[in-house]
Amino acid sequence: MRKFLIALGIVLALALPGLAQDAGDAPQAEATQSEATGLRAVLQDYAKQIAKPSRRTIGPVIEAVAGSGEGASRFLQAWSDKRVGLRESDGAFFIVKKSGSDYELSDPVTGEPAGTAPKSDIKEVKPNSGVRAEIGVALVRFLLSDPDPKKRREALTAIDRNGEASHLEPLRASIPDEPDPAIKAQKQRLERLLTIRFGKDAEERVAAIDSFGADLGLDFRATLNPLVATTRKVFEGAPEGNVAETLKPGRDIPEDEAYAMLVSANMAPARISASEMQQALAAHVENGQVGGLPLAAMSDPVKREEAYATLAAAGEVPTRLTDAEAEKLVADHQYADIYAEPDPEVTTAAEAALTRVSRTVAGMQTVDLGLDALSLASIYFLAAIGLAITFGVMGVINMAHGEFITMGAYTGYVVQLFVPDYTLSILIALPLAFAITFGAGVAMERLVIRYLYKRPLETLLATFGISIALQQLFKNIFGTQARPLTSPPWLEGAWTLNDVVSISYIRIAIFVLALVFLALYLWVMRKTRLGLEVRAVTQNPSMAASMGINPDRINMLAFGFGSGIAGIAGVAIGLFAKVTSEMGQDYIVQSFMTVVVGGVGSIFGTLAGATLIGVLQKGIEWLNPSNTLAAQTYMILFIIIFIQFRPRGIIALKGRAAGD
């Protein structure tokens, strides 16, 4: 037995160190296993802090969760949304969702369903707003580096709307690894904007401001404006803070405003007006006296002041300062506008940047106004080019020209009823509108105009009557409501140069169409037999007839050609203007002015007239933007004065074509 015990002791002596080593290695093995599980191990290690989070101590916990790998962003989002629960039976965390009297559980790492649990076994983790703010910072890091570009853009949009100082560092950290050039540029711009607001020192913020130069972005200006915002304050001594401007009462600010500032700052009592003083005196009449003076004496302003002073000394009414006392109080204080931004270097840089931007904005506004004027000129030219033939070349005053424009617009509307493809419908509508209005113009010339040549007054009255009849016909067919003429998708939107300069694609298309028809007119009138015969008949019908030209046929074709161009103009104008029976009336006056001001009979004169009228109208609207009707009135007055000095227009014809 003794030998057995000795042997057992030797075996135990040899085995215990190994057991001790195994026991010592067990926690390390568990730790290694916990590290391998990532998020799950972090949740176990910080279970107490997660269950009862505090903003002062939660930072390291969030950092550990954020760096734990798979499931980190999912858990942080659920934690922020108060969708995390602790199962009290085993201390495990789950993402929870209420389902009747139970909770549906999801694994925080994989997101896979993990069964259900009764409410009694789940303790919801509800972080306060401070902890959620810390979690939000960590989430920004994940979203800015999310593999999905859409989520990265959404994160940038959210930061742009509600940027905070805590977003700056995660944003900077995400820039170098950003694979998308567009998103990277957006991140870099947003980083500079956040640096302006939350940079660590003035030098960094000033550098960020200067990096934008004269950038016209609204986001840049919106970032600068709070830096130069000021608050008007009053001081007993020298102004304190970042002073924008010192103010002198009576020169920079009214003295009444200065005194009101003293009252708001509790540096002076509120002034008692004369009427308030009289009401106070009336309220303290006793035995025919007030303030020790008889009522009969109250007709004297000096006695009223004396009586009120007596009541004020007794504490029965508020003290009333005299004008001299109030003026002295105002003079004894100093007033200044103080920047909200405390750093003078930053406000100086912001002011300089806003000055640069303002100059650039003014230049861009001029460019934008010029584009608007050019666009309006192209519309007027397109509307007037048909009239340049019927009136400018043929000398026929056609008051129904606007109704041909309307006819073309309604043609486009009807085509779109049968052809739902907007691109194809416009391609069909343009030649169809020309054909229909060409036919209507030929019919009008054959039935009415041919009998009224050389009789301008009768032509005006006849075409005016036709205009009214056509308007009523349009109302009977299409009703009085505006009809839609939808542009193709590729004409939607606008060409945008920057936040100031933009022009819609439809107006660009109309400008191009106007140039096309200018070229078409010049080709027809100068390179075709029809154009040669039209010019011959216009200048000398008898001589043209003796040369074998049929004047009646040429007049008919020329009138139809001018009416057809008006129909095409109607389709183009209808793409952005309302299509109603009175649509043509909006352009008939401008069309006649365009032809007359430019020079009757000259297509380049019509172009010059359209440009002059477009620029003039937009310029007047810019000077008086609240009243468009007044702008048109002033424009007509200018045209009347202009014609007095140049009755033949900008480009006057010479020779027989001008009737010399």
C-alpha cells in the first residue's frame, strides 16, 4: 500500500503541471474562439454596457462593434432604432420585432430568423439620444463605404442636409478608397464644405473657403452665409466679439431703435408715452388731486410731468424718463453688429468669397438673361417667319396668321391622340401641320385674299373676321380647356451650366428649328424657281406675267407656304405653351411688330426685329419682374417711338422692292 501511495503521488506530481497548464490555456482558447466569432464575442464581452448604455462610456463599445466584421452595421442600425433585445434566460442579444405577445428574433450576425421568445424573457435595449448620436457616427462610416453606390449617395445626401462635426473624419477616411469618380468628387466637395463649418482651426477653414474660388454652387453659398450673419448688440463699454461694424445712433441706426435695444438688454426702462402718462394720472385721482396737484393744473404739460414724477417717487407708477435722460442713456452705450462666427480670419475669408461669388453671379445672370432673350427671340422669329412671306413679301395683312399657328398646335395634339410615341408623333405632326395649314392658306387665298390685293383695309377686316370665325371653330371642336401637347422624353429637362444659367431643351430645339427655317426660307426664295417667281411677281406683276409667270398661282403658293410655316411654328410653340383657341392671339401682335421693326420684306430684318423685341422684353421684365403686362406695354411704346425714327425698320429694302 505504501508503495502504491508513493507511485500515485509521483503520477499526480507529474500530471498537475499539465492540468494547470491546460486550465490556464482554457480561457485563452475560449478567447480565441470568441475572437473568431467576431460580433458575437464583442456582444458577450460588452453585454453589460450594451444593455445599459451611457454616452460617457459607450465610445469604446461602439468602436469594438464597428470593427467586429460581419453583421456590425446591421446590429448598429438595429441598436440605433431600438430594435435590439437581450434574452434574459441566456444573456444573448438578438434583433427583435414585436409579433403579438411574443418577439420575433433575428441573429445579429447573419440576420437569419432565430425563432420567437415571450415578452417576459426579452429585455429591450433602448439607448438614449446621446448614445444614438454616437451610433449614428459609426453608421456613417459604414454607409460611406457601403458596396452599393446608391447607399453611398444616400449617405452623402443625408450628411449634406444635416451635417455634423462628427461626420467630418469618417467622410475624410472614406475618400481615398472611393472607386466611383463621381461619388468621390461629391465626397471631396462635401468634405470641404464640412471643413468650412467644423474645421479644427481657422487656417484649415480659410483654405477650404479659398479652394472654392468663385464657385456658384448654392451649397457653397449656403455654407458661407451663416459665417457672415450678424446680430445687433448693445454694450456698456467697447464692443466684444467678432465685430462686423460699429454703429452710431442717429447715423447708422435710429435713436428709437437704439433705445429699444437698451430696453431689450435690461439696460434701460421702457419709455412711457404721453398717452400712457395721462392714463396713469387719471387712474390716481384722489379728492380732486393727482400727485398732490389739483386737476385744474393738469392742462399744463409741466404740471403733468411734476405730478407723474411725484407718483413715480412714491412707487405708484413706473419711472418716466425725460427725452434728455433717454438721449443720455443712448449716448452712454455703444452699438455694433457682431458676427455669429467668432473667428475674424474666417469671416474675412467668407466675405471675400461671397464678394467673388456675387460678381460671378451677376455675370452669369446676364448670360442667363441673354439666353432667355435669345430663346424668346427665336420663338417670335418662328412665329413671324410665315408672316414675313404673307405680309413682308406679298404685302397682305393677314390677321388670321395667329390662328394658323393655333391650327398647327391642335394638329400636333390630335396626332398624339392616335400616336402615343411622343417622338414619332412630333415627327408626324410637323409635316402634317404644314400640309393642313398650307391647304387652309391656299383656300383662304383663293376664296378671299385674291379679291382684296392692293386693298389693305379690306384685307385687314376680312382676315380679322376669319380669325374670329376660326377661334370659334376651334372652341366648338376642342372646347375651351387647354389641351396638352407633350414633348418627347429627350426634350424634357434643361441644359444647366451652373446653379444660375440654364435653358430648357425645348427652347433650344425651337432655336434650332428657327435657324432651320431661316435656311429653308433663304433656299426657297433664292435658289428655287418658286422663290424667283415670287420675287418677280412681288416687284412687278405685269412684267412677270409677260414673262410667262402666272401671278395668281404664285400668290396662292406663296400664301400657302407662309401659312404652312405658321402651322409648323404652332407645333413647336405648343410644346411649352398652353394650346387653346386663343393661343395665336398671344403671338399675332409680336409677329407683326417683328416684321415691321425688322424691315418689311427682309427675312434678315425679321430676324433682327425678333432679336430686338426679345431682348427688349426680357430686359424690361428684369427691371420690373412683378408685372409682365407692364413690360409688354413699355415694349410697344418703345416700338412706336422706334418706328418714328426708322419707319422702314432696321433693315430697309431699297430699289423697286421697297416701292421707290
